[in-house]
Amino acid sequence: MREIKLFTVWLILFSSLFIRSYSQSRNLARALKVKPIENGKLFFVTPVIFDVSKNKNIKKTEADFTYLFYHYTNSDSIKMNFSVFSKDLIQKPYKIVLLKNQEVIWATSEFEIFFVEKNKKFWETRLSTYLPLNYFFELLTEPQERIRFCYDDDCVIFKMKKKYFAVNRQIAKTIKIQTSQQ
């Protein structure tokens, strides 16, 4: 009888952990939206969350990506949108940098601030820039990739959370397949 109770408790615990992890997981169907458009496709990668290094002001950073692929043209960049949530209003960065193994592989000072607004607890700053497509694929699939926002007095480094890499590899593969078949 005791064995049945232990098994039942174990089964309930295992089931609740499985259901919780499944409901919180990011699967391909939820992470990548593909819409046909005239002469192409629109790919939208839903927000991914980045860990923030050594910055007590910034609480959370999310990025989403939009790729507009047209048949018969070379679409070589992807729109990268960032939402930075901070306790205090942050200044506009002067540069956004992509790092691989601590080396700068891409940088831009060309980005747009969509809005800055105060929510209940945090300031949200929404930025947008274009990232070369090959670096987008690296950012999605390589754990050593980092994004750095450089301000006048400091740089803040963002690293994608590890839990996203498995589905991100599927996203990169799906986009590559769907765009190379055209």
C-alpha cells in the first residue's frame, strides 16, 4: 500500500513539473509566425528574453525580430526590436554592438527609438535597428553571442537565456529552408 502511495505522489509531482515546464516552454509554433505576403513571406520571431549583466537599473530586456523576404530580391537584413525595462529612465545608447567570444563582429549607431514610457513599475524604452541576416542566425543559435548597448559612461551586455537556443535553432533552420526554396 505504501508503494502505491509513493508511486502516486511521484506521478503527481512528475506530472505537475512536466505540465509546468511545457506550458512555460517556447515551442516553434509559438515562437515563429510566418505570413505569406505578395511576392514573399513575413517571418516574425516572438520576443526572447535576455539576461542583463551587472546593471541594477535594467530589470528585463526582450527582443523580437521581423524578416521580410521577397522572392527575386536579396533580403540581407532583419529588423531587431528591443524593449528595455528599467527602474530609472535610461539614456539613449550611442552604439549597439554584437559580440562573439568578446570580439566585436557587428556594430551600429543607426537605430530608432519608438517610444519611452513609464509603466506601473518600470520605464520601457523601445528601440529598433536592422541586423545583417547572417548575424541574426548566429545570435539565435550561438550561446557565446552577446549584445552590448554602449552609453556615454558604460556598456550593458545582454545575453540570450539558454532555454531559447533549442527552439531558436529550429527557427533559423525553418527560415533558411523556406527562403532557399524560393
